Amino acid sequence: MNETRELVKLAYNALDEKKASDIHVLDITGVSVIADYFIIASGENERQVEALSDAVDEALGKAGYERRAIEGYSTKRWILLDYNDVIIHIFNREDRLFYDLERIWRDGKRVDMKEF
């Protein structure tokens, strides 16, 4: 399995284990050069958004992946974790609805994690 796919699976599983809601994985390889995949998930409140971010960071760090950047951690409303080819967006519900990344990146392909 290539490293990018492994990173996606690890991040997805970390989010799922911490009970993130509405986890979407978008393949944006043919749409953008900024990344290959977006992972978009929601938390119920600021505490859960922070816990989701921490869980992803911990799981990927243990696997040897190094985060390039993090944004929004201080506000805990929308945290972006940049792992080069994979960018993870963790939102509270309100901000996720407002920014609606799935609509903005609708040209990306929705990934079915059962078949990934």
C-alpha cells in the first residue's frame, strides 16, 4: 500500500474511533495540486474538535508521518492538519455547514473507505 493511502486510512480510523461525525474523504488528485486527498469531519463541540485533531496527530505521528502545518487549533472551530498529500479538516457543525467544502470541492471524487 502506498504511503498516502496508508496515511488516509490511519487518519480516517483515528477520527472514526473518536466518534467524529460525517467523515468524508475526497480524492482531489485531478482537481488540485495542493493535495491528493481531503478528509473532512465534524465534532460536536470545541472539546471534541480538539480531541479529534489530537487523535489524528497522535496516530499519524506514531506511524512516522510528520505534520507540515496546523491551523485553527487555538479556536477549535475549524482545525486544518496539513500532511502534504493529505489535508484533514475538522470542523464544528456550524462552521462545516457555513464553509461547505464538499460543495466547493465537488469535482473531487468521494472515496468509499470500505473499498479503499
